Amino acid sequence: MPAAALLEEAKGGRLLWWKGRTGRRKSRGEAAALGFGRSRGRDAQMYPTGRPSHWYIYPTTTSPTDHTVHRHPSPTGGKEGPTATSLPPPMQGSSKPSCVNPSMAPAPPVPGADEPTARRIVAAHRLPLHTTPDPDSPFGFAFSLDPDALPLQLSRGLPVPVTFVGTLPASAASAVIPSDELDDYLMENFSCLPVHLDCDIHTGFYDGFCKHYLWPLLHYLLPLEPPDDHGGLRFNDAAYRSFIAANRRFADRVIEVLSPDDGDLVIVHDYHLWVLPTFLRRKCPRAGVGFFLHSPYPSADLFHTTPVREDLLRALLNADLIGFHTFDYAHHFLSSCSRLLGISSRSQRGHFGINYRGRTVLVKVLPVGVDMVQLRAALASPEAAAKAKEITEAYRGRKLMVGVDDVDLFKGISLKLQALEKLLETNADTRGKVVLVQINNPARSRGRDVDGVRDETDEIRRRINSRFGRTGYQPVHVIDGPVPMCEKAAYYAAADCCVVSAVRDGLNRIPYFYTVCREEGPAAAAAENGDSAAQRTSAVVVSEFVGCSPSLSGAIRVNPWNLEALAEAMHTALTMRTEDKQARHRTHYNYLSAHDVVAWAQSFDAVLQLACKDRSTMRFIGLGFGMSYRAIAVDASFKKLTPEHVRPAYCAAARRLILLDYDGTLVPEESDRRAPNVGVIDLLNELCSDPKNVVFVVSGRGKNELAQWFAPCEKLGISAEHGYFTRWSRGDPWESIKSVSGFAWKETVELVLKNYTESTDGSYIENKETAMVWHYQNADKKLGPCQAKELFDHLVDMLAKEPVSVSCGSKIVEVNPQGVTKGFAVGNLISAMARCGDAPDFIICVGDDQSDEAMFERLDRIGGGNKPPLLPAGAWVFACTVGNKPSSARFYLDEPEDVLTMLRGLAF
């Protein structure tokens, strides 16, 4: 039906809706305003305003013959017709390949169901699609879901509909011509939105930066050799620019379908899209973004060798949740954040939290499991059963070991073969009985390193088979090329032992597949081994350098570089008692059953929602350009303090209280010892000269130092050492907090601080009357924060039963009497004024660091609760932090000079 006829039918008493690429219904007016997209070729004749994604027509009256008609413009060129039945789009996570007839379309939305549905947008390098050339297709290829695609498997447990964003499979990416028709077809039938990259951009992005620089670096390979013709391992500016450009294009596509207000969340997979969170945060600051790294994260020393280390770290911190396979990877990341950016973390409820620019970025250890549905489907296939019988006949009477690896530098294939050679050398009884089937998956990138691995593997295979082979027996059988999952499953089920000898790998699920297939594999393989359903066994030899090693408690862990140990591990696995193999197998299978891809997706999504729960109450302030961009999250009411805010209230007030921090507020944070200049003294004296004003400097510095500096200010009040000492004017005596029990703890603390000072060059101790402070601003920028963290933990443990509090400030670790805070001091000042009938009806409080947050929080609480309010009704309170940063204050000023300008506007 032509578009004109559709419009006439809509005018004839029917309701017309258009469903755009985002999957959310739009009214006819919205659709017309959008123009249904761009006009292209033949579609410009059929649809003058552009091809619609979908038309949905609903009858306004019901009758036995008046059914809902769903019409779908066919990609083949204008042929369309009503579908006999409504066929929903393939479910995400379907274990079977999906071939959807283009004439079939998703069921129309229910009339009246206008509420937007939250969804998950899964971004990965490749879309989870399988393509085959098809000359009858308008796009030149037939598309189906790829059940082996990890992003598809990991979406199986997500609680809402899923949209995938990624590039087309390599076989089609360079041959398919990008078009709106292709995009709409993939969205409607597979919920996939393709990212179209120019060939040069993709080559530099994937082959250049990802596979020949970032991926080796993550696997602990330093670029020590000169670059080769394929890009080498050295950092390349052009490749990095391609990497940035590709990630920016991914962000553009994600933004097309993202609606944070509707509860959408973005899940980003792996290092190819490492910097995508930065672009998403810039384009949509309130977006909820989770990033999961499927590769290792190297130790901080190795990661710090990359010239763009800060950019890469900040990119991950622009996400709300960062996931890793193992605790070691998470620890290395947190160490990099601490050493490079000075950002600390804390452990909380099963994950780590990093306070970054006002957001709490969560770091979660969450190893990926297996797709039990997809694996069971492969095991139940006729192909798997036929292959199992073939394997049984081929290796009858022999011990079968299996290895499945990608062809790359880090899988340790040559080490595995050399260990087998040593096993055959030292154990004559294994000759003629032990066979290793090594399946080499196709290489994911090109390069001299890949060719070298393949050549070395082939050379060792020939040598072993020449030395130990005979007629009817070859110790090593290498299958080089793509092998369907159903055939791999048959090898897994038949093998007595699985060997993983990778020298570095993010997770490596091969032992997981092997264990499940041994439990649920074809009956032929089980019968050959004499196993019943309750007596399945397995034996796993796994490198200690792969991510799955910690979760396989029953595996034989080994250093693959030690060939003797690896050969001995193989022998142990092959000769292990049946009871031991049963117990180990049961432990592994129970773990995998409880931690499959569904459990992973549900857990990751739940933590991501937790990380984003306060997003609706936040306002974001963007700072920086390019890769240095960061979004600062603040309370929605957080704003810059201007004279228009303060001046009217100041003039109208009858009694005013002005509370000012010193370091970083009245003077810049530049040097250790800095007295106020004449301008600051004159300004404070002018404020104090107004009889309506009570002015206090509230500082952590010692009382003698402050008294000396502010001796010219006769009417200035001082609250020193975080409020432990207070005097109302120069002529008044010092008052102290009476509730403090004593300072016997200082002697012990001083001994500890001396030890850390001796081992940390540039640090020093400040011994106040009531507190002990360890300063490290002049220490090494890497050693200082590490020592401070260790010192903090040491003091917290040591002083757990003492009446003190340990805190970390700006380049300091401080021990104070319990309850002594600036907030407590401010509360005492206001209470004292209220008791005298002189409660202030105007308060302005300005500070810059964490200790000043106690003042802001105290001012928020004053007047609340069940107690009578301390302030008069309608009192004005202005809590202001220095620096545009997250704070309990409602206002901010950029720097100390702005504070002085604001105060001059009040005083003069």
C-alpha cells in the first residue's frame, strides 16, 4: 500500500502511529515533523518525505472482519502486504540462528500503551550477527543472530529489551553499502543498530591501535622492538586518532537510541570501546554507563608506559560501573587510579567505590560464565552426536586431551606442545596412548606475530609426530580453522583432560565449556568412558595466568613457562583416581551452573542500577575538552554564589554570622606557611566593624599561629584546631571542649608517624596541642599516597579502642580527638548566640576541603529534628564551597580571589 493510501486510511477514522528507530512510538505530528528520515533513491518516489520505519494502523471500531492491519515496507522495493500473523522479533539471547522473512514484521504496539519502556543498549565492536552472501537480498547478504556472539549471550539475563550497537561482521562490513533501509531492517528484525566506519578508520582503530598496541599492552607485552610493517607494538598517533574517531562514532549511534529519562542504561563490552564512556558522558551527562573489560588489566607499572594513560583512566571513570573478571585486574586498576590520579577507593558491600567528580563509580569483580542454553542446544544437535561417534571410533583405547585456543602470542600453544613432547619423553607408558587434539580458532587480526605462532606450532607438531608417531597413531592432531560449536562440544565431551596453557588471558572459558560438556555431553562419549549420569568426571590443567584459574578450585594450576611442571600436570590429570576426578568435576559443574551468563547479566545490571540510582537528582557541569573532558555531578540546586544571592539578605538581616575557613579559602593552597596579607586583614577588620556582624575564622591550624597572624583584628573570632579551641575576640580567653578525655594516645601515634616519615622522603609531622598530622605534599607523588593509605589503615586498626578519629585530608593524614570537628564548633557558636537571645538570621559559611563539609552538613541540620530550631524563622543560610566540585554546600565560588571579591562586596 503506498504512503498516500496509508494517509488516506488514517484520515478515514483510524489512528496512525509511526515507530522510529528508537523503538518508541511517535504521533503522526511528530513523525511528520521528523520527515521519516532522509529520502534515498527509489524510496524518494514511493515516499516523498522519506521511507517510514514502520506504519501501524489501528481500527477505531471493532467488527468480526475489521482486524488490526500491520504493514511493513519491504526492503525489496515497495511490495508490501498485511501479515497473516504477527511475528515478534527474535528474542535477545535466542540460542538458535534467526532468519526473519523481510515480509514478516514485529507485532504492533497495543493501542493506548504509550508508556516508554526502559531498555539496555549493549555496545560492542561487532554486532551479534551472522552474515551469508545472498544475491536475492537487497543488501547482498542474509542476516541472522549469531548464537556464539558473547554480547548476545551476556544479554540473556537482562530484565528489559536490548538494543545492540556495533559494526557489521567483517565479511559484510566492507561490502554492504550503508543505508537507512539497512539500519531500519536490522533494528526491526534483530534490534541491531550498525555503526558504519570507513575502511581506513576501522583499520587504524582495530588492526592498528586495538590489536597491535592496546591488546598486547593489556597482556603485559611492552613495545620493546622496533615497529614492523604491520604497525608493530609502538604507540602510533594516527592509529590512536582512528581509535578516538571510531569510539566517537559509536557514541553518536548510541545517542540515537538512548533515553536516560526512560530508564535506559548502556553496557559497553571490552577494550575496543575503552573511551566510549567519555563521549557518552559528554553527549548525554545523565546516561547510565557500565563498562566491562574482558581482557586482563595489567599491573600499574606496565599500564603507566602508555602515553595516553590519563586519558584511558579517566575514560573508564566516566562510566558508572567498571567490571573485571578477577580481583587482581580490579586491584591493578585501582592502583593506577591512586598512583596517577590520586584517587582512592573504598570497599563496600561486595564492590569497590571511587568518589570521582561527585559520582560514586563502582568497581565490581564479576567473572563471566557460560551460556548453558546455547551450549545445551549444541550438545543436543545431531551434528554433535555424529561427531561424538566419529571421535569415539578414531580415539578408541586412547587418552584424549583437548586444547582450544585463538592463534595469538599469549595462548601458549607452543608451550603446550613442548610439554606434551616432554611428557612422551619421560613417560614411555604414555606413548601410543596419549593424543592431544589442538583446535586453533581463526586469528582475529593479521600480523607477523600471528604467522609466527602458526609456523612454530606446525614445526613442533611435525617434530613430535615424527619422533613418537607410528602407523595409526599421531600424538598431535591440529585442527586449524573454524570449527562449529557442536563439533567442539563433541571433542570436549570425549576428552579425558582439558589443557589451557595461556601465558596471559582475560578469562578463558574453555575449561568451563569442557566441564559442562563432560557433564551433559553425548551419551556415546560417556558410554565409552564407562560414566553414568551420576559419575561424570573431568580433569583440567590450567595456567595460573588466566582469569578462570581462581574460580576452578579443583583444577591443576601450573606455570606454563615451566615445561617440566606442565608435563607433570598433564600426567597427573591423566592418571588421577576416578574418585578425585569426580569430586573436582562436581565442584566445577556446581559453580558453573550457578554462575552462568544469566546470573552475570542479572548481577551486572543490578549493580549498574545501584550505581545510577541518584542520577535523577544530579546536575552535571562539563569541564575540559576532548579526552580530558569530565562531568562533575552536583546537587540539582548547586549554583555559583553571586552578589544577587547574598546582598539583599545581608542588608535585610538584623544579626549576621560569617564563618570562613583559612587555607584554600582566604589564601590559596600554594605553600606550607603563609600568613594573611594586608588586604585580607583590612577586609576582615571592615567586616568586624559592622555591629551586626560576628566574624569567625574556623581553621585546622594551631591557636598560637592563628592568634599571631590575626593579632591586628581585635574583634575577629577564631576557632582553631577544628574547633577544639575558640575565642570570640582578641581580648577574650580561649575556650576548649571539655568532653575530650585526654591525649595519652599522642605518644603512640607520634612513634608511628616517625616511622613513616623516615621511610617517606619529603614528609613531616605537625604536632598540634590536640592533634597529630602527617604531611606528604612534598613527598614522591606515587609513594606519598601509597604510604598515606597504609598509614591510615594502620592508625585505624591501632586506635580502634581510643577516643580519636583518623581522617585523610589534602595531602595529610590527621588524628583528632573524637567528636572534634568544624561542624561541632559551628553548632556551639550558633547555640551560644541563641542562648544569649542573639541568634543570627543570616549565616554565610565558606570553606574548601573535606573538613569544611562538616560545617555545611551541620548548617543543613540546624533547625531540624524534634528540638526547637536555633535560627529564627526565615533565616538566610549560604553554605559555599571553593571550587566547582561535589559538596554538601548549595553554592560555590571558583577560587579564593572570588571569595575575597564577594566579601568586599558585603563590607564596602
